[in-house]
Amino acid sequence: MNSSTELIMSNVVLTCLQTDKFKTNCLSINLLTPLNRETASKNALIPAVLCRGTATLPDMAAISSKLDSLYGARIKPLVRKKGEIQVIGLYADFADDAFIPEKTDILEQITGIMGEMLLMPKTRGGLLMRDYVESEKEQLLEQIRGRINDKRGYSLQRLFENMCAMEEYATDKLGSEQEAESITPNELTRHYHATLAASPIEIFYCGSAEPGRVKASVKTALASLPRSCEEPELGTDIRMNSLEEKPRYFEDRLQVTQGKLAIGFRLGDCMEAPNAAAIRVFNAVYGGCATSKLFMNVRERLSLCYFASSLIDLHKGILAVSSGIEFDKYDAALTEILSQLDAIKHGEVTDYELSAAKSSVASDYRTIEDSPPALEDFYLNQALIGPDCSPSELAALTEEITAKEVVEIAKGVECDAIYFLRGQKEEA
């Protein structure tokens, strides 16, 4: 795989990953916008509305028919949260030229459709179609309201909302129900034009086409892209330390039969110059894989929970533990989860734990190279926070991580907040 990155227009960066490994290509257009409570739902709604119709393909039936004629190509809306940056846009996957019998211009046609979706959506009287806005707004509201049905994800969401209440990171990528309900076609149209003009754009292509061909097709498709002199301030406020001396405690009560314990940590000094491979190995040792301390001790050996795992957000410098427990095991589970972190801080990392963790992380990195969507997300992360390495290069770096590096990272980690989802009839 050969990767290249180039500024092709004002504030528009194109990354091409040329490879003949896949039967399908992928192309994404990503607008980078600040994540905040006032605009998150409007931002999330924009790509869904853009996919409903364009000037020449006025409805979903016309779009579907056109994509079917291009060997079953697909275009879908994208909404992602990367630290305190909200990424919205379009993602396409389509057949690679090498697997089409005759010579085609499928890349140029797909790029053209995506450009039209982005720049020439179907309008009436200069406004985005009311029917499309209202329909997609209802879909967005259903997604927002449905988050509570996944209690594991909901508990992590509530942890971050409380732990980062004074930070934009508390905002969900879909925004809030209150904000979404208030969106009107007029307001969304104004916001769409402002966002389109001001947002830096990251474009990613993965396939066999020459980078020069991809660049030409993208520049043609985005020739009328408006560019504003004012650029938004993009970035994430990384806080190294916990907010208070002791962890803050939050809880909710719902009709649940299993408690959900979520614990949030700040990663500390390692975020001054983050070593992604080392931080991920530390996470794997602690709770990020099947041989981790949380899994082997808290879940298996002590049977204190139904599940226990940890995850990291390198964009924000946060470590979070998610676990499902019996209500009466809260104290024991919390104590043991924190004790396992203390064990790493004191250097209690066996050769087996380290080796298994490195193997797991390296395997995850190498697996990225087997999937165009995973590669697309990897290179977007790389554009935002680095490091400037391929997945295989990071896998090789992972295998060189030492126990000392893992312990040093653990020593800087501070517990900031604890969230517990309890049952309504728990005491009874």
C-alpha cells in the first residue's frame, strides 16, 4: 500500500491509499467542525438530508437507480465524534476498476454524485426540502431517544456527560433531543451553507486508481466549493488531571435488573507527547483484551461482574472502564477495578500479560489493513492526532513496548469520576 497526502484546494486535504488488495474502493468526504451543544444535532442532520436528493437526482429512488447502474455502489451519511471535533460527511464504496469487465469511469461518476450531494442538494425556494428535513429529523430523534436502550453504551454516555460537564466532550455526536426538536428547514439551510464554507475538509480514497486521477476527479466535483476566510477553531481540550482531589460520584436509577458501573480516568502526563502504541498496550494490559487484569481477575477469578473492560480515547486523553454488576457488589467491584490499576502502577505486570497485550494490539493494527472502512477511519485519526505511521508500522512499534513504559503510563492515570446505573426497585 502506498499512501500520499496533498492539499488540493483551500483547506481541502486529499489522502490516497493506492492498493490493488480490495475488490471495492472507498471514498469519503469529511467536514471538520467544532463539537458543541448548540450545533451538534444540526451538524448530524446535514449529511442525512444531503443524501435524500440532489439537483439532478431529486429523490432517493433516483439516487438508488443511479447507484445500481454503477455496479451496486453505495453512498451513506457519516457522523463521527473525534475528541471535541465533530466530523460529518459522505462515505461511498464501489467496485474497483480491475474487477469490472469493460473500461469505466466509475470513480469519476461516484465523485461527481458525492460532489453534487454536498454542493447541490435538492432545494425549493433556496431552502433544503422541508419534507426531507422533517423526515430525517424524526429519524435523528429516534436515534437519540433510542440510546437509552443500550444500557452499556448509555452508562458510558452518562459518565462522560457528568465527568466532562464543563467541556464540549460531554456532547454526544448526535446532539440532544431538545436541540434536534427545534431544527427548522430555514435554520438548517443557513447552518449548512455556513458549515460548508468554513469547515476544513479531509478526503480519503482507498483503491487501485492513481492518485493523480483521484485528485483530478475530486477537484472537478468540488470546483464550486465555497471557502470562507474565517476558519473555525478546531482542537480538543486535553485535561491531564482529575477535576477534584477525590473522584466525583454520579448515579441514575432506571428499571434495570443489572447495575452498570462506569469509571472515568484522565490519562495524565503521557498525553503531553502521546505514544499511541504504548498507551494502547497499557489499556490492553488493564482491561482492553481477553487476557487483561480486569477480565482475568475481576470477572473470571473473583466473579464480581458479568463483564469488565476498558477503552481509551486518545483524542481526549480519557480512559474509561465499563462493567455490569449485581447491585450489592458495587463496593467490591469498584475496589477491585481500582486495585488492578494500582497493581500496574506498582509494576505488577507479568511477562505473559505484557506479551499477550502486545500481541492483541499488534493484531488489531494489522487487521485494519484488511478493511477499507477501518483504513479510512485510521487515516482520519492520523490526520487529526497522528502519529504519521501506517497500521503495520504501528504494529511493529507495539511489539517493542516494554513493561516499564506501561507502568509509567499507569502512574500518571487519575480517577476522575464514577457513574453507577442502579435499579429503581433495588432497595426493595
